[in-house]
Amino acid sequence: MNRLDWVLKRLRRRIWFRAGLISAAGILLAALSGLAGRIIPYEFHADLGQDAVGTILQILASSMLAVTTFSLTAMVTAYGSATQLATPRATQLMREDPTSQNALSTFLGAFVFSIVGIIGLQTGIYGSQGRVVLFAGTLALVAVVVATLLRWIDHITAFGRMSDVIDRVEDAAARSMAAFARDPQQGGRPAVAVPDAARRLHGERVGYVSHVDVPGLCRVAADADLVLHVQAVPGTLVHPARPLLCVEGRVDDAVAARLTDAFTIERHRAFDHDPRLGVIALAEIASRALAPATNDPGTAIEVMNALLRVFLTLSPAGEDERNADGRVELPPVHVARPSIEDFIGDAFEPILREGVAEVEVSIRLSKTLAALHQALPQARSATAAYARRLQENVDRRQDDPRARGVFEAAHAASWGAPSTARA
């Protein structure tokens, strides 16, 4: 994805963007009501209640201000609940929730419409025809507000709860993992060994890479006849001493600036192009649930189910098999990628560390690793290694002989032997 498309995609998710559009629409509707009244040739002589439009707008303005304040308070409370119960990484997903954004934007837009309508009535810009048009628009707006409020009431009852947070993180992780599975190199070539003579280009900022404009790098490589090796993929922490990419070929300062500008560096990681972040956030939820102060093994089991679904979005085919056709047509931009060992470690290391004392968590972890072992050939070495570590940790840290025996039976059923897990 090029930078412009990525920026526009992120812009559409911002709450101020949607609220601004709907508020502008409210201002436009209120302002055009007077103009429409002058254009309509038919004169309304019947009493449709249009004289009461001022009172309705005053009621709407006062109530929408209160509802907007309440909705914003409820959203902030849900953010805090998700931070304390699950993981702070989930709050960026909750801020982008379209239902809450639509509700808050609709209430704010109704408030702005009411204020503009009241101003127009007091200044006399509406004639008798304009009052009728304004009255019709007000009735339509009331219907929209009622429908939005009903949907918001249903949504707020689950917004920010543990199951809601897990679902949101799982969906974000699955989307990012599916995009990674479709194109691990983001349109470039697989990474190769970097020649010693290649020039290292560094950035000036300290932060996480949130986006790499690979199409832009491809254009620069074609224009300057370069071979590029991207070292900092989304999710990588970079600083002035860590190279963003390595370049084979002659590079002047202008070309070097174009190459480094293709990397967007921010203070925090983002889910869009960073499949590891979704996996890490799910693992953090499980780790917090397994902490002694929380002791919620059921949540950890739900997280492992979510992790299994996320990993199953990966193709069972190997990377070379997927990229065999048409590789020679790819641009000379080699892009590094996370390994399956990185993903498995991010997902199960915290659970393995925290959860072996709970026999039900250990059993589900064994079954999850076995399922991945069977479904993803490229993950067999990593899953088998974690299965062996799991059995060793249970043998060493599980004091209850009965619980240890229950685990060994379940582990043997999943892996075929009580003490081995072969790749």
C-alpha cells in the first residue's frame, strides 16, 4: 500500500474526521433550508406544525449536548476499563470503533444543526416556506437520532468488556496476518544476504516503523538503478544507529532522502501492517489474566482460541512455493519479514511462562500447539519446541500429582507420545 492510500485510510478512522463531516452536513442542511424554501414554487398554507420548529430545535440542542457529553464519558470509561482489564494496546482499536464514532458524530451533528437552525430563526432568514423545509429536516433528523440512540444503547452494554476487547484485537490481528500471508514482502522480493559494500541509510527519529512505502521505494530503485534491502519493517524500533535499509548502487543525498522518507516512524506501534502487534496484544491479555492478582484462566483459554484462529489465516504452503511464479518480475527491493518462530514466540511465551500452574491452561496450550503443528508445516519446528518446553515446565512446576497426570494424558493424546513432540 502506498503512503497516500495509507494516510487516507487512517484519516477516515479518526473520530474528528467523521464528526467534522456530519457537523458540516448539519450546518449545510440548516443553511440550505432557507434557500430551498425560496426555490420551491408551491406555497404551504396548511398548518403542519412548522411554527413549533423553534421549540423543537431548542429541545434538540439541549438534549443532544447532554447526550454527546454522556457518550464521550462512556467511551472514555470503556477505554480505561480495557486498559486495566486487558491491554493498553486495545485502546487504539476502540478509538476507531465505527459504531461509537457514528453515534458521537450524529449527536454532535444534531446539536450543530439545532444551533444553526435557532440562529436562522432568530435572524429571520427563514420565510414561511423555509420553516416548512426546516421542520421536515428536523423531523428527519429526530428519526435518525432516535435510531442511532437505540443502536448506541445496545452497543454500549458490551463496549469495552473483556470479550469485546478480545474480539477486536483478534479481528485486527487476523486482518494484519491475512495481509501478511497474501504478500509477506509487501510487493517486494524475499530478503537475501546484504553485501558488505552496500550503503546503510539511517533515519533521524527514534520510534516504531508504522508503514513502509514499498511502491515508492520501487519507483526510486527503478529511477536510480538501485537494489534495495529493507531492514526495518513495520513494528521495528529504529534509532539513528539502526539502518532503515541498505542500498546497492550510487546514491546521492537527494535519492537518500527519498528513500528514508518512505519510512513512517511514530512513537507507538500500529496494527495495520504489523502482524506481530496483534499477536503480542492477545498474549498480553492472556498474561494479565493469568497473573496471581487476576487468576482468570478462562480468559487465557479464550485468547488461545483466538490465537489459533489468527494463525490459521496463514497459508500452509511455504514461502518459496507461493512466490515461485513471476518472481523475476518483482522489483529489486528485498524486504525482510518476521519468521514463524517470531510469531509463535510472541504468542505463547507469556502464556507458557504464566500458565503452567493452571492445568486447564496447560492442556489448552498443548492442544493449540498441536493444532498449529498439524495445520502449518512451516511452524512444526517451533510448535514442537514449545510443546517440549511446556511438558518440562509442567513436570518441574506442577506440584499436584493428579493435575500432572491429567496433563500428561491430554498431552499424549495431542502429540502421540507422553514425552516427545517431534517436528
